[in-house]
Amino acid sequence: MTRNLLLISNSTNQGEQYLSWVKNDIVAFCRKHNVANALFIPYAGVNVGQSFEGKTIEDSYNLYVERVQDVFAKDGITVKSVESVENAESAECIIVGGGNTFHLVYELHRLNLMDAIAKRVKEGIPYIGWSAGANIACPTMKTTNDMPIVEPKSLNTLNLVPFQINPHYLDANPAGHGGETREDRIREFLVANKDVTVVGLREATALEVTDDSIKLIGSRNMRIFQSGKDPVEISSKDDLNFLLGY
Amino acid sequence: MTRNLLLISNSTNQGEQYLSWVKNDIVAFCRKHNVANALFIPYAGVNVGQSFEGKTIEDSYNLYVERVQDVFAKDGITVKSVESVENAESAECIIVGGGNTFHLVYELHRLNLMDAIAKRVKEGIPYIGWSAGANIACPTMKTTNDMPIVEPKSLNTLNLVPFQINPHYLDANPAGHGGETREDRIREFLVANKDVTVVGLREATALEVTDDSIKLIGSRNMRIFQSGKDPVEISSKDDLNFLLGY
């Protein structure tokens, strides 16, 4: 496997423009890998524009693609939406946007794109994913925060890294809320999945992963969860290679 | 179908004792239906006690049952944990506790309890569920907030009411968090499930449902979501019968 991944916690920090915090990192990643054309997977975006009255999911996808095209147009990166398995097999870069992870995974399995994308990325083309798109780079989508609005054929995903990402990792509940915290939920995950490492990837952070290196981007720590151990805070200065198994 | 349901958003308000806000309502519901013995389903409780080091899931279940037994012991309601399908078939009241809804549904399908419980409750025995236990009274678990730590055979659940509950309904994200709000997530659900009504059931509220009546318990409103309409706030003084289809 040749691996060139940019796995981003979230598209948008509260109050900021779409993708603004991470746009420069994405452009630098594309330039490093000589990417001029990227294939975009919009299937997590079931309700882009927030106004679904009379709109179809295809309308939502179209809005989503335009939004991403607009972000990168001035940087000379052309973004095209996926239309077929052949698109994935010939892509020179794949970008997977966020939204509802269940819907994304449902569609990728239904359209036979999950295996096609995994194969193409393992051939070495760059992969960029934010939120749901970062989660599906993992073995499964079992660390999502999203609502299971549809039932995918399987929760297995691209398996490009040997650990799980929890995107939008969040330290505390809103004041007064008694439901499970994110840490509670991840501890439940570890009870049912004892051998899996979970990376709590806070908003405004990302991971850049190659075959033999892994780098934390952003100024916040990430939080590592493993069964039977206390969670650990890891900064961009720490060695992250244990996540790749060495 | 004869229907006697108490569907509770959450066990515990922040900073309060376990079940304290709703204990009197549960006891009154049991007295009204002459319940002295209840069968408890603990399978959502994968990490009760919050310290899973060296513990098994059975240890967690046992702690969970003891916790619930302790709450009702002084009120003359005996709580026993489920051990077999026969337990469900002969139960005089079924209580389903909260925790991880995916794990609960996984186990109920695996152990052939989903159909057995639905049948027994439709025969008229009282059903009490909080959080995950309220969610599975609905047609599906597709409005859960929980992490898909395991993959159930199906997301279909008990189908005791013709609408979906989102337990622990929450109005806002924590300050500074850019991820989807609960309302965003429910709107995504409605895109994929256009004919389904979703009840956002805030903490410290519950629904009491019979064949021909439905009552909101607690002092907070609930929030109703339907495709193509603006969400509506409903108080305990409003007529809720539209939720039952008339």
C-alpha cells in the first residue's frame, strides 16, 4: 500500500467560512502531490443549504459540489463530482466531504464505490476527507457521531489506517445536559471493540498520513483512547507512529 | 393492540441522583397497572460503573440491574433481569434501561427478544423505557444519538408507537462547537424518511401512551419535526393525538 491521506476533523469552525481554517493545508497537500483535478464524493451531504423543502438529494449534492468547487477554483484545483465507478478507478485525487456518515456509507456500498475507492487510494493517489470523509478512512464507521438515518449494507469502510477517528471530538456536554459525553461513548466503543485505538480528533485539527509517517496538523491536542488504559493527550510534537503500528 | 407505555427521555438530569426526577412517575404508572414484578432489559448498559478495566459486559449488566432494583425496592416493585425469551413471554411489566442503543438492539435481535417483547407489550402489559428504552418503542432506532459500536442485524425495533422519539433532545451545541446540531441531524433524518414524524423529547420529560391517549409529562415542551414543515413546539396542554394518527 502507498498511502497519502489528509484526514480532517471538520470543515468549518463555528462562525468561520466553509473550509477556511484548513483550505491552505488542503491546497499545500494537493500541490505536494501535483493534483490538478480531484474527484469529489458528495453522498454525506443530504441536506446542504439547510432548506430541503421541495429539493431532492441530488439538488443537495449539486449545491455541495458547487460549494467545494468555489473554495478551490482560484487555486487551480478542479473539482468534479463522482458519477460512476470508472470515475473512481481513474481519479488522480479523491475528496470525501462531511455530512451524514450513514448516508455516505450506504451509498458507497450500494454503488460499489467503497472497494473501488479503497483500491485506488491504496495505489497511491491522494485522499482528502473531512468529518465523515475522515471517519471512513478507518476500518469502520463505528466511531461516528451521526444519526443512523439509513441502514448501510455494512459499517465497514475504506480501511486506509489501522485506527479509528472520532471526528469533531468534543470534551464536554452543553451546560445542564445529562446525556453521555463523547468520552462515555468512546469508552462504550472500547468495551465492544477491545483491540481498536480511537483518536479523538478535535475540531480545527487534521492528520496527514503516509506509509511511514503521521503528523497532527493544528494547534490543539488529540486524545487517544485504548481499552484498559487512561486516555492520553497527544500534541503535534509527540511521536505518533504507534498509531501506524510501530 | 392494547398499549400502556411510559417513554422517558433520560434517566438522570445533570447533577441529580439516578432516576430521581422520574421515579415517582414510574411508581405511579406501576401502581395504576398493578405491577409488582418487572422484567428489566439491561443490554444497553455496556459500561455501567464507568470502570471497565477487567470487567465483562455481564458485570456491567449486573451492576445495572442492582442499580435499578435499589431505586424501586422501597416501593414494593421487584425488578428481575431478563434471562430468556420465556421471561419476556410471561412478564407482567417490561423495563428497558438506557445506554448504547446499538448494543441494546444488537442483543435483542440476536437473542430473539425483539419480537417476543413486542408481542407481549401488544398484549397489554405495561412497558417502561428510558433513553434507548424509549427509542426502541418506535418503529426503528434511526433517531438515536448513540455511537454504532456494534452492527445490529436490523435497525427495526418494537414499533409500539407510529412516530420516532429522539431522546435527550438538545437545542444547542456547546459554545464554539461547529458540528451538526441535533436539529440538523433530525432534518437529515427527514430527508431520508419523509413520512415519519420525529418527537424531540427533551431531558426531564416523558410520554405516557395508551391506545387512544398520549400525554406529555414534565414541565418542558417537546419539539415536533415533520418533513417540509417548520418544527413546532408542543406543551403538555396541547392535543397530542395527531401523533397517534388521529
